[in-house]
Amino acid sequence: MLRFLLSIGILLSCTWAAGETKAQELSVNDLPQIERILVAGATGRVGRVAIADLNKAGFLVRGMTRNAAKAQLELGDAYEWVEADALDPATLPAAFEGVDRVICTIGVSTPGGSVTPEMLNYGGVKNLIDAAKAAGVKQFVFISSIGVSHRFHLLNITFDNVLYWTRQAEEYLRASGLSYSIIRPGGLREGVGGREAVVLEQGDRKGGRHVIIPDVAAVAVSTLNNAEAIGKTFEMLSDDTKPQADWRLQFKLLASDPNAGEFQDCAECPQMVVVPSGEFIMGSPDNERGRLYYEGPQRKVTIAAPFAVGKFEVTFDEWDACVADEGCGEYVPGDEGWGRSNRPVINVNWTDMQAYLRWLSVKAGYDYRLLSEAEWEYAARAGSTKTYSWGHIPNHNKANFGAETCCAGWAEGQDIWQNKTAPVGSFPPNKFGLYDMLGNVYERTADCWNPSYVNAPLDGSIWAEGDCTARVLRGGSWISSPEFIRAAERDAYNGYYRANVMGFRVARDLQPD
């Protein structure tokens, strides 16, 4: 069983096993040797080699473990040992105090057991990332698994839960704002490093030999303060069909992640942005200009986990792909003569949207949905407490909306689309990287209409009680006056009706139901 687990590229970082620690000569990339490196999972098979390599290179090495006495007995006192548990956030601040960079090797390898992949491969790594941000860590190196890149590989069926949660940890790291490197090694095996060709590459690779543990540690160390490794996710394997060469030269050949925290599940799928977890005050204060009574009472809402939101409103191109694939019936919504392509789809009702979401979910292999009203406001505000995501003053350089008084289109500044929609992405994004959350078209959410927030959920979930024939609309449109594109403004419209001011945006969870 152990040989099989090693062969599939899952890191068994909790296994205690002796092995060779010789690796390729380390490149320290001119990193000041007074910097302190924290190795999470320092007693695991990769971690113990990494701390030895770092120590040999002259760094201050801090090994994180749940049992410092045992670690010191087995691995020696050449390192700073700190007791902390990735599953217990309260233990982490002390472990991260004075730390400059982190190498993370933690994770479980099988779906069973008292510590699940959701708890450690995602939850534990998430806790470490949060602690690293709070401590001002300069770089976070995450040793993942090559299996994560094989979305349709047999391994993602056999070990779906392990790989799924490891992938969510990767997405959380990319969205964290930390400088990072993500290494996806192939299957691990014992041996002396530096004897076989090490290949660093990107893509869904199914060939190549397993990698020797000391080589994994050496690659991890060489990413530290290495500008050619920052912001990159890459696979690592051995390949005896390629000539042996210095793998350090391969870093510069790797492409940077196109946009940290962004992804696209299929060619026809909308581009998605990972929105981080957090808290915000939902609704408008009593003194906000344009406020209506049903925008309160204000309350704190907690978004406990990151989730993915469409970077843009769903476009005609994306809708037409659904129709062509017979997923949206034969309904071709009219574009009012404004043009289709990358303009937001309009003239679609609740039933139409649900047909698109069903098709998209099958196409992508993930469950897509509409945002809840709370998720929508959280995403639209992007950390802002002001009237609009950009400030308190309406600005036609920030969004497509109408005249000062209802109801007429307006063209001014960057807003050149009078009396019609603008192509998506025509204005700057908010701080979450989302476009057109305010203006352009009203966006339908999943919530039933209620005339206040009394008894509304506080966890960001869908409010499925109230008048469910009328779902909440958010964001205003191309014809809305400024008070109707405020981040807190809310409205509703019967789900049966279609209109040229209404569209929608998709979302999906980053964890299974």
C-alpha cells in the first residue's frame, strides 16, 4: 500500500522515515543568511531534508512540529523547534514570530482517517497562510502534488477528496496576496538527490518518473527569494528521456500564473475570480444619500470560506455557446440592436438563468449557481464601506449608468454607452478583480425578496424565505440614476419577466456540499 501511495504523487509528509539527505548543491539566490525560514511539516519526509539543506546553507531554520521533544531527539538540536498545530490557529502566531519565509509540506495522503483532507490539506494550509499574512511573511512555498493538475486523470477519481482539497489550498494561496511558489512533485521515492534529470514544467503531464525526496527539498529551497519562481505553479518530475541539466535554469522558462486567484473551468466557461473569506457590514447607514428603508437594518455578515465569482457578467457569447450545445433550449435572447459578443446577456428570466446554470455545471464538472444577496454585496464592496466601491461620489469613469435624474441614459467620460449596455470589462475592476458589479445591467441573485434584513442569514447563505416569485436584483443598470447603483441598493422583479436592464453573474463554491 505504501508503494502505491508513493507512486501516485501524494505527499506523505507525516511519515517518519530515515533517508539520504544529500541533494544538489544549493543555490541561495543571494538570500541574506540571517533570514529565518519556517518549515511546516519539518518532521515529514520532505520537511526533514529541507531543514537539513537550509541549515547547511547557513539559514536560521525553525521547524514546526506538534512534538518538539521528539523532533529534537530524532533530528537534533541544530534547529529552532517550535510546537504548533496547523489545525489550531491560536498556536500559530508564536510559531511565525520573526519568520521571513515559509516552506509548507503538510498534508494527508488518503481520504480516510481522523484528520481529513478538508481539515489539513485545506484547513490547515489555510491557517498557515493566514498566519503568514498576519506576520508579514515575505514568501510562502507550498509543496502540493502533481495529481492536482490532472483534472480528468484516474487519480482524481480514486483520491478525489485529497486532491480536491489540495487544489482549494492552492487557490486560497493564489488569492491571498502573498508572494508564493507552488511545487507539484510527482510520486516520491527515497534516494540520493542530483543523480537524475529534474524537469520543471507546466501542464497536464501524465508521463515522467517519480522524484527523489532530496531533489524536492532542493527545489523548494531554491525558490526562496527567487524572482523567477515567484507567482508560479509548476510540476516537478524526473525524466530520463531528457538530458541531465541544471534544473535551476528552468525557472525562467516557466510562465507566471496568468492571474493569481483566477481560473476558467472549461473553454466555454466564464472566467472566475476567487473572492476571499471575510466579514462586512451589509446594508446602508441611515444618512446615506439615496437610501431606502429596505436596505437595513445594517448587520455584520461573515463569509466563512472563499468562493468563486464570475469576473464579468454572463455575456451573449457565453449564452450562445449554451444554445449551440442544446443546453439552453432554442431561446436566443434579443440584443436590442446593441450587439452581442462580449456584451452582457439581457432579456433572460429566472428560468432561463437556471437552464444556463444546469448546462454550465455539467460542462465544467462543478456546481454553478447565482450569488446570494449577501455574497453579491460583499463581492461588490470588495472591502469598501463607502457608497460605491470606489468612493462616495458617482463616477462615469468607473461604471456605465444613467443621468442624475431617472430615467435616461447618459454618456460622460469613459462611459460612452448612452442608452445601452457596455461590453463587459469596459471599466476598471474593483479590488477583488470583479468588473461591472455596479451599473451596466442589474444582476439577479438567488435570494427571495424581503422588505428588510430582519431575520436574514448572517453567514452569507441564500435567503430562501419571503416572496420567492420576486428574486433580488442588485447593482443597477445602464439607465439607472446614481442612487440606484449604490453597493447597498436592492430591488426585486418577478422572475418570470425578461428585460433589457437585467442580466446575471455566476458563482460556485470552492468546497463540496
